[in-house]
Amino acid sequence: MRRKNFLLFLISFLLFAVACDRIVDDPISDEMARLQAWLQVNKITTTPTASGLYYTNIKDGVGSTPKDSNYVVMSYEVRDLDGNLYETTNKDVAKLYDIFTATKHYVPSYTQYLSKVSVLKGLAEGLSMMKEGGKAQLIMPSKLAYGAGASGVSSYKTLIYDVELKKVVLDPKAYEKDSISSYLSHHLGFTSFNDSLYYKKTKEGTRQCVVAKDSVVEVYYVGRFLDGFVFDTNIDTVALKNNIYSSSKTYDALTFTVGSDSYTAGFNLAVQKMIEGEEATFIIPSFNMYGNTGQTGGTAAIPPYATLIFDIKLVKVSFKGKQ
């Protein structure tokens, strides 16, 4: 009897081991089996596209369909088949699912549409089937998403994107100009400076001296988007108030040589407009900041064609050989 039980146990163990090996050796087959089971349980009968994308139209759009090199404004939520939320453009949803990050700017995404991409092929394909104002659900097997894995997403993970295509932008430069004009119409007192930035003095300076190239300056600043979201500062009280304080950052005056390549053209131009002791607010268009690429390495990501606002206090100006 014991021998018989042992043989049954051994056979069961070997079958289990073979099954596990099959799953490990063929994770895509395992993923697709899970996806098919999920579709059946949720009674989703959508026919996949040739690539394997499951596209469900939620709301018809009435505007343009994005074409290569257009820019799109879209809101979205990203989940896996278990309902775990990975990403959202909605702050309240992020808080509800406990994935809120104070340094993230929760607004609709603004990005360039490209039909041929190496990552998130499913999103590109889905957008090509939508019109401005439309909503859709995109179920993407991992081959159309992050494949063998990416930061925050495990390997061979099917993702569900709930997307709203808010706007298709044909001319991003004109779109940015319109955004600046709208801001200026609600915030009076700015003066255009060399067609490169807009300037409003908020406190008079104390020392009449021209800030020239190669001057060494010390400044405090607050960087904001047009909607007021603070993305960077070297003032500790401002960082604390806006929940972006970092204990690893030194909140001292920023010291740099005017005209150096270490800082953007717009920031250099702004400081050259000031005198020691002055405080001013600058609206700086993207062509003098981070252009059509934006920036992802800072406290918060800067999207392409982003006009930025800086409140700057010029504490000290030094010249070569003088203090």
C-alpha cells in the first residue's frame, strides 16, 4: 500500500514539474491562456486585430484621427488582468488606488504620435483607430506592450488601457502659442522681451549692475507649468508646501556662470534681464527651454513643447576678479 501511494505521489510530482517547466519555457503561451480565460470570464467577445490587439470602442469621436508626427493629448488608465492599476493621468484615481506620487504632474499626456514604435505598439495601433473626442479600451498582450518587462511592469504582462483621445495637434508650435496667449489674457502685466520670453518684475533690485555673460550669479527659483504645478525649486519652504521636498537635495542658492551650457538658454536670458536683489516672474517658451523633446530626468517630467514659468530671485552678482 505504501509503495502504491509513493508511486502515485511520484507520478503527480513529475507531472507537476513538467507543467511548471512548460510554463517557464513558454511564458507567452501561459500569458495567452490566462488572457483567453479572462476574456471568457468577463464575456468579452471582441475579435482581435491581426496584431492581437483587442479594441473596444466606448465612445465615438468626431474629430481627426492622428497621423504620423501629429501630437496627441490623451488621458488614460492602465491595469492588468487582475485589476491592479499601474498608471493614470487622473490624480484622484491615483490616490484611490494608492499609487499617487506628489512629484508627478497628473494631466492628460501630451506626446508625439508615431505609428511605428518599438514599445507600446498596441497603444499606437489603438490610437490609429480613434478620432478626437473618442474613448476606447485596448487590451494588449505583452508583445504589444512591454514584452519581457519594463520598470514597474513584470514580464509577459497583458495590459488594459482605457484611453480618451482629447485632442489631435497638427501644429505643436501654434498650439503652444495659443496656450501662452490664453495664459497672458488671464495674467496681466507681462512684457515681451526679445520675442524670447515674457517678463514681470515683482520686486525692485537693490544694486544697479548689468548681468553680463561670464557673470557669476546666485539665484533662488521656483519652476511651474502654466497650470501652476510646481515641478522644481531650490527653496525648502516651497518644496515642503508642494510636497516635492527631497532630503537628498541641498536647498541653497543656485550658483552658476551666466552663458554656460549647464542651463537652458531661457534661464540664462531671464537672469540677464535682472539686477541684484530683484525678483521677477518669467514665462519661457519651449524653444528656449527643453524644445520638442522635453526632459525626463528632473523632479517631474517636462513634456515636449512645454512653456515654463520661473519665479526668480537674483541674490548676488559677481564679476571675474571681483566679489
